Amino acid sequence: MFEAKLQQGVIFKKIVDAIKDLVKSVNIDASTSGLSMQAMDSAHVALVSLKLNENGFKDYRCDRPITLGLSIENLSKILKCAGNDDTITLQTDEEEPSSLKFFFENQQASKISEFSLNLMSLDSESLGIPDTDYSSVIQMSSAEFSRICKELSSISETVEIETSKESVKFSVQGDIGAGSITVKNNQSDKDVDRVDLQIDQPVKLTFALRYLNMFNKAVSLSSTVSLNMSEENPLMVEYKIDDLGSLRFYLAPKISD
Amino acid sequence: QTDQRDIHLFFSIL
């Protein structure tokens, strides 16, 4: 028996909206500790990793580990039927479920929707993501980072991110010209302005903006985002989900000349 | 010219 009831169902809707352009189908692994999901994009350049802890759910029960193979497109269609204020419950009684039940309840419990989504069996090639002690960590407003990526992608497909003790510099070079945005440490009490840099070792890495713009669809999940970098490592972009867990995106760097 | 590396270069398949 597996049942997970999320009080703020809108969080689940936002997670699926955040990843639907990146991955087509995913395996959600349910265990006693919660839900986890890991999937790569079709070009094997990016990896998304979701972890939702059982204690972040209103109700959570998972008698034995199960894997739920879902089509993101079909999941999206079902979730469109959930109101932003609904609770969302996932449920199955089978051990090898062929479908997953969804219940959407409004606040007054006066409207209850029930859907059943057919499951897929996906070969799960999961990757080992080593715990990395990143040498450059940037915490900043997710809206601000999203804006920087959007603005720079009009000049080039590739952004170079260079960190130093007191600032991070996003540089682009394209046919029309070049540009850079430098963001400094800023302990402002305004969320949108605050920038925290923890730079043990400066890094200079190059990434495809197309992927960063896809990752930034997760801005609605958290007002802050952290960029985690070490030389010769994928960039890890993390959106923490209050009291529930985190959505992490990994992007392999480009070889820059 | 830059070229894109594959995520498999960095994370081993379990």
C-alpha cells in the first residue's frame, strides 16, 4: 500500500511544470523515507533529481518500496484537473501497480476528483551522483538568476560563469557582440537583491543557456536558487522546496577553447 | 568553438 497526501497540491503541479520541458518520462521511487526521482534529458546533457521527504506530506504511507513509471505529458494532463488550492493524494494498493490513483480535494472537501493514470515500465538507468563539496556556491534570487539567463541568451547560446571572492560574472559573446553581468555579494535584507557568495576556489565554467532557461521554470518553487560549481564538474542548480525537499538540476559544462 | 559534454562523463551509471 502506498499513499502520499500533499496538503499544498500546487507544489506537485509546479514540480511537474518545472521538469516537463526537460524530461519525457520518469520513474518515481517511493520508499518509507519519501519520494525520489532522477531523470536525464534526451541529449544526456542535464540530469534532474527530486527528493520529497515523507515528513513533508500531510499523510504518508509506503509499506514497501515501489517504482512508478510516469509519462510527464500524461501526468500534466491529469494535474491540470487539480485546483491550485487542492490537496493532492497519490495512492495505489498493488505491489506491482499498473496504474496510480490521484485524488484532488478542494479546501471545503465539497469537490473530490479521482483519476487513475496508467503506469509505464521504464528501464531505470540511474546515475550515481557523488556528494560534492562545491568550491563555489552562489545563493541568489531565483527571479534574478532567471532574468540574467533570459537576457544573456538573446546575445549567445553559451554563458561563461566566473567566480571570485567578491563577485560572480556571467559573460556572453555572440555574433552581435558581447556582454557581461557581474553580481557582487549583497547582504541586503530584500530577497530579490540578496547575494551570498561562498567562494573557496574561484571557477570559470561554460554552459548552454538553453538548459539554464529550462531549469529556471522552477522559479515558482523557491524565491532563492543556489548555483553550485567546482572545476570539471557539472553545475548543480538547486531549488529548495520548503519543508518538503529539493529539486536539483545538473548541467554538464561545455569544453571552452 | 565550444562543445557540449555528456553528463555521463561525470556521473557513473549505477
